[in-house]
Amino acid sequence: MNLDFLEKKKVFLEKVLKKENLFLLMLAGILILVVAWPLPDAEAENVMAEADVVGRENVMSAATELENYQRETEERLEEILSSMEGVGECRVMITLATSYESIVLRDTDSSSRESEDSGGEETHHESEEADLTTTVFYTDAEGNEVPYCVQTIYPEVEGVVVVAQGAGDAETVINITDAIQALFGIEAHKIRVVKMKI
């Protein structure tokens, strides 16, 4: 190789690797990452595109169903707590650990085949087993094919915040916390009860 070329390469690398230039290189790297990083909308579309046979509409309806479940649970808890002595008017916010899971009915067809090869003195037995699993669908009222759901597992409540008129009283706060623990089985440190502003 040409020694002049190697010397120029060494001088170039020494200049580039100075502290000032390292900072610029880091900024350039961050800029490249920011430009190349997919936008959240694109990521959401990729997830939607890769959704199972359920389809885009069913993914959106699943999110809506989860929101409805959360809202309904909050409303029922508000109703229960506000009927307790000393609580008064209250507002509730619940956070869920995960989304709900639908378990769909699957049909499994099993087939097996055995063959025997008697080549010479030894006999060889071979068997093949194959399972073909398919999702069972039904046609809904709108004519769409929808997976047949056999069970829905709703998410666990992860945390609860209660804003109540009677939360200024320590006994009321304890009663609210105990009721939430009994309903959802969560630890006391995941429940926050605060007094409602007047």
C-alpha cells in the first residue's frame, strides 16, 4: 500500500477523533436516528397491518371495548363508593395492567401415517403425525367473518385514584381503600384517595 495514503488516513482519523469532532459525530448520529426512527402513526399502522385474521375493524373495536370496560368499571366503583357513609360525591380513575385477551375457538385436524420398510434383515417403522389448526369463524349480522370467541379474559386493575368529598376523614379513607382492595385485590400502595376540592 501507499505509505502516503496511510499517513493521510492517520492524520484524517486523528482530526476526526478530537473531542470537538466527537461531539459533532454524536449529534450527527442522533440526527440520523431521529430521521430514520419510524413515527408513532407508522408504527401503529404496522401493528394494525400485522394483526391476526381479525382485521383492522376488529382491532379498533377491541380498543373501544377495552375503553368501555374501563369506563364501566369506574362508573360502577363511583356508584358503590358514593353510597358508602361519609364518602359523598366521588370521581374514580382506574388504570389497567394490560389489554383484555380473547381466546378463540380453534379446530385441530390430526392425521397420522405409518409406513414399514423391511429392507433385508431389519424392519424400519416410520410414522408421521401432522396437526392442522384453524380458527373457527362465524358470520355476524353485518356479513363479516368473525373469530368465534370462547372466553374473554379482562385485564387486572393496576391502580385506582379516588377523589371524594369525605376523604378528609381518616376512617372514610380507610373504608374506601379497604373496599377497593376487596374488589380488585390490589395492594394499598396502588390506591390513592384524596379530598375533592370544594
